[in-house]
Amino acid sequence: MPEPRYLRNAPLTEAIIDFRVKASAKLNAKIFMDLKPSLAAQLPIMEEQRQFQARFEVVHGKEKTPTLQGGIHGYRFKAPDGKTLAQFRVDGFTVNRLRPYTRWEALFPQAMELWRLYCNTAQPVTVTRLALRYINRIEISGSNADFDAYVRAAPIVPPEIPQSLSGFLTRVTIQDRERNITAHVAQALDASGQNQQPAQPAIILDIDAFKLGQFAIDDPTIESTFTQLRAFKNLIFFNYLTEETLRRYE
């Protein structure tokens, strides 16, 4: 079993800390505009977030052109470098951290501070979902690479079939019944190279660990739940990658 440890050059492309809530019936998303002065020092760029719904109609047997309906659902506040984002929405609050990732000990306290600001502003009724999602990009060498050298749960093709793969997508849901937490784990082959020349294919490892429930907004178990989600995420991450791959990112 690979040993969990700090990876100085972690393959993380995005870390997401997410709170889903049941909103107060009187909440108007425009109230989040008032947060701009409070966030000016760390997240000075404010952008609207809109929620759209497509409406389809069939009249006299003919389909009409679909119409989009929607309004402001929240506001996104961004750091000047675009690497840290905080989403203040009617249905919840999210912090996104893009590469380069720093450390959990830096990101999580910042997220909790912003979460308390969200609660003071939105006054949600309850928290319904806590989630921690980490999206990783494991670069591989060549299109005919042995995926088993990178991940321990590579896709299996029957030996009678040609073994050269140009793409794959797998998704499993893993449950920790003792702690009542769950993780969706997806693996995919990305051959785009993210605008690199020549293209550098990669395996995407997407881990979304979450817990459903009914939490009061000031429930002290929220922080301990995120600690459990992080431990579960780490257990999955370090056991999905081979030791050889992990050493590349130390």
C-alpha cells in the first residue's frame, strides 16, 4: 500500500470545498453584492452567476425554438491571479483552488472564514451536503503507455482484443459505511494535452468525497466532517496511484 505523504508537486488541477444548503425563503442572491468591500483585499473580482433553464414547447405538432429563462443565482469572487475563487450562491457556497495547490492547512481555514461570512449574509436554514473534490491530472508518456504503471485500477481489456486504447472513462462509487461518507471516483484518459505542444496525454483522477445530512450552520461537526472527507480522499488517492507515480510528484 502506498504511504500517504505530502507531495510537493502534487498533480492537482483543482481542489473544491463545497457546502450545499437549504436557503431561507426570503433570500435574494443580490444580497451577496454587499460582500464586495469585505472581500476586496483577497478576492476583489466579482462576477455574476446566472442559472438558466431551457423551455421547450410543441405547438400544433411543431417544436418551437427553445427559450432560456433564468436570473442571478449568486456571485463569484476571484483573486487577481484567478487561482482562488469563492462562489456565494442561493443554494450554497463553494471555494475553488486551481493549480498550483498550496496546502490543506492554508486552504481550509480560508474556506471556513469565507463560509462564516456566507452564513452571516445568507442565513441558510440548514446544510444538506458537505463535499471535498480533488481533480488530478497524471501525465503519461506516449499514447501506447502501460496504464498499469500509473494507476492501480486501470481499465482492463480482454487479451484477445487489441490493447491500444485511445480513450476510456470509468466511474465507481465507494462508501465508508462506518462514517456514512461516500466518494465518486472517476478515471478518464485526456489526450488533449491541455494546449501543450506536442500533446501530453494524461489520466484524470477525479475524487468527489461527500456526506449528506442535516447540519446546523454552526454545527461543530462540520469541520470534523471535512477532516473525515479529506482522510477518505487521501486514502483513495494514494491507493489509486502506483508508488512509482507518487514518487514523480514528491
